[in-house]
Amino acid sequence: MNEPDLLKRITVNPGIFGGKPIIRGRRLAVEHVLGMLAAGDSVDDLLQAYPWLEREDVLACLAYARRIVGRERVEPLAIDEAV
């Protein structure tokens, strides 16, 4: 499955989690999936915890995160050392 098809799995509904990105209109935020992966859970752990979740949904979360980080720009902060 290519990235555009994966990203179609990520939706936004203002009535769910205040409009945060969610998976296929369900009450599971992309942020939550990424947090579980960052905490060391495996894709299989997620699939067991959420029986309706599909492997492509997890890949969609990763693709979404990559897109967000790919657009991020960091501006250097000037610090006045005299203070």
C-alpha cells in the first residue's frame, strides 16, 4: 500500500478528541498509537489490544508522523548571554 492510500486511513472528526487525527473515524488517536510504539509496544501488541486495528493503520500513523516531522522547521533561538 502506498503512502497516499495509507494516509486516507487517518481522519479528523471535530467531535472525537477535539479534532485530533484518528484512525478510520474510530476513537483511537494517531498520537496514542505513536505513544504506544514509542513505549516499546510492538505492532502485534497493538493489533491484539485493538482487534479492529489493521497493520496498515499502524503504518498509516507512522506515515502521518513522518509527514508532520518532514514539514517541521527549527529556528535557532538567540540567547543574550549578558543577562
